[in-house]
Amino acid sequence: MSAEKTETIPTIDHKPHSAFFRQSGWLMIANIAGGGLTWGVHFLSKSIPESQYAVFGTLLMVVACLPTMPLQMVFAQQSALALATGRERQLAGMIRLAWLWTFIVWALGALAVFMFQKNIVAGWHLPDATGLWVTVLTVLVSLWLPMFTGVLQGRQDFFWMGWAAIFSGAGRFLAAAILVLALALGAAGMMMGAFLGIGLAAAIAIWRTRDLWAVGAEKFDGKSLMRQVVPLTLGFGACQFMFTSDTMFAKAYFSGEEMAPYVAAGTLSRALLWLVLPLAAVMFPKIVHASAKAEKNNLFGLVVLGTAVLAAGGALGLWLVGPLVVKIVYKSSYVTATAGLLPWYAGAMVPLAMANVMVNDLLARGRFGVVPFMVALAAAYGFTLPWMLNHHPGRLEVVLQTLGAFNLLLFCICAWFVWGSPKSKVQRPVAQPD
């Protein structure tokens, strides 16, 4: 890269603690602003039937269940590693190859949706196929956004990473409000807002990283890359599965009217992560960079403490003021049910937030021994939750009790690998491609 580009697009900040507080503070503000605007879409629930809102929640969870977290963290790790070791041209080749293959995989998925469209519409109780096809388009930009946001994260360009989050929320809210209030498009209009907001954020991230993916590419060692990518994908994929899949499971057992309070409670409770995820997001590339250069990095303890305080305080605040917020935002017909679910949902998010910090630290240091345990736990959760719903029909709180129990187990497993395992005291640099 030229000297001019190095000055205009920052990559690495060598004042770790001051940079950490500044960058995580900015990302926290951006996440709250972007998340608040995204959450503003749910005000539109008062303008559509409960069944339409439940359809929107289900379609949105299809997007949420995409492996966006693994994609982002893989590209964050590879970008941080490439910048630390001077392998930018290899990074360019990897980005372009992944960009192509995500499109090919998406196209095959879109073809499958076309072939089974009627079955999907009937099985999910959709009014028509419009919302489904808007969701298909949203899936494409939702695959590209984490890739290029990961590159921004890996180069520690948190300023534009934050602005992408803000523009995503703003674009989503404005577009959805126009489509729902002016054109009465219901769930399809809300999903179109999601498509436009995510697409705008992806365009920003792609443009800001063009100096890395547009340069001449060099060959990279695919085997060495896969030894890093596979555990990162499985580890962060297990976290995302624990975070997002409960709504998809519950939808198969409850009607649209029953699911509307659940979607509302989930939207509010997941907002807790707007507060804490920026801490781990800023920490991750710094630890990758330090590990690649065999440097010491002591940010982990600070991030764990900050996450614990913010997550616990946020959950307590949600328990206290959540019912009031529900009355302001949502229809009166499911205020009572939503308020009853909030304590369970918020409580389930706290151990997951803590576990997320530990997973970021372990995988950033290349300590992949925790990954098989995480995958096994996620698989056990996937089998246990339907079993619990079959044996306790009609009880939505059972979903959250099961989720909370498995999130607590995830926290315990990660805590053991961080503090209990003898290997936890050994920091290993992340392997580099040959």
C-alpha cells in the first residue's frame, strides 16, 4: 500500500489501553444508535396484525441464523494476521475467492427456495411468497456484510465499522416505515427495510476495504488457512446457534399470535449485547496481532470485568423497566405475556455474553481445544429443546429455561479452558500460512 493510503485509512493503533477505551466506547455508541434504529422497526408492530409480526420475526431469524458471526471473525482474524505479517496480497486473494463462493452458494440456495417455495410458504404460514423472496435477497447482503466488516475489524478501522452499524439501522428503519405505513406491505415491507439497511452497511464496508481486496492477489496456503478457518467457523458458529435458533424452534410449536410476545421479548433482551459486544470486538484483532508477533496483551481481564458489569446491569434494568418499554412499543394484547418472558430471556443472555468474551480470547490466541466441546454442547441443545417442547406443550418459558441452562454450561466450559485447564496459561501464536 502507498504511504498516503496508510495515513488515510488506519490499521493498527500502538497505544493499546487508550485505543481500547476510545474504540470500544465509539463502537458501543454506534451499536446502541444503530441497534436503537433497528429496534425502532418494531414500533411498526402496532400497525400490522400479530400474525404478520410473528412472520416478520421468523423471517428475520432466518437471516440471524446465517453464519455471520463465524464469517466476520474469520475475516477479522485473517486480516489482523495478514497486516501483522505483511501478507496483504494473500489476504486479497482470500477475500475475492470467498466473495465469489458466497455468491455461488447463495445462488444454489435461492434455486432450492424456488423449487420448494410452496412447501416453505405453507410450513411457515406465510401469507404469500413476497416476504420469502425479500428474505432471500437479504441473505445475500447478510453474507457479504460480515465478510467486509470483519476486514474492517481486523485492520482496527472501528470508526467506519461503527458508522456502518449506524447507517444499517437508519436505512432499515426509514425504509420499513415508508413501506409499512405508506404502502401497507406488512412483514414483507419490514423485511425490505432489513434488506436495504444491511445492503447499505455492506456497501460502506466494501468501499472502505477496497485497498485490501482490490490489490494484486498472491497464492495462499489453503491447508494452513483451513486449519485456522474450520475451528473459528465451528466455534463462533456454535455461539451464534445458541444465540439465534430458539425462535426458529419455537415457531414450529406455537401459533403466530403466541409467538408475537416471544419475538418482542427476544428483541428487547438481545439488546443487552449491543452494550457488551463492542468490548470483545475491539479485543479480538488486538489479541490476534499480539499473538502473531509474540507480544503480551492484558486486555482480557478488563473486557471480562466490563462485560460482567454491563450485562448484569443491563439485565437488571430490563427486568425493572422492561414492562414499561413493552407498553410503549407493542400492542396491549401481548404486553402481559411479553413482560412475563422478559426475566427469563434477559437472564439467558448474561452467561452467553460472558462466554462470548472468553471464546473471542481463546480463538484469537489459536487455542482451539474448546471448539469440540462447544459444538457438542450446541448439538445437545438442538436435540434437547425440541424434546422439552414436546414434553411441555404450550409453555414458551420452557424454551428460555432450556436456553439459559445451556448458555450457563457454555460459560462454564469456556471458563474452564480460560482459567481451569493447565494449557490456559500457555499463549500460542496463531498459525501463519506458509
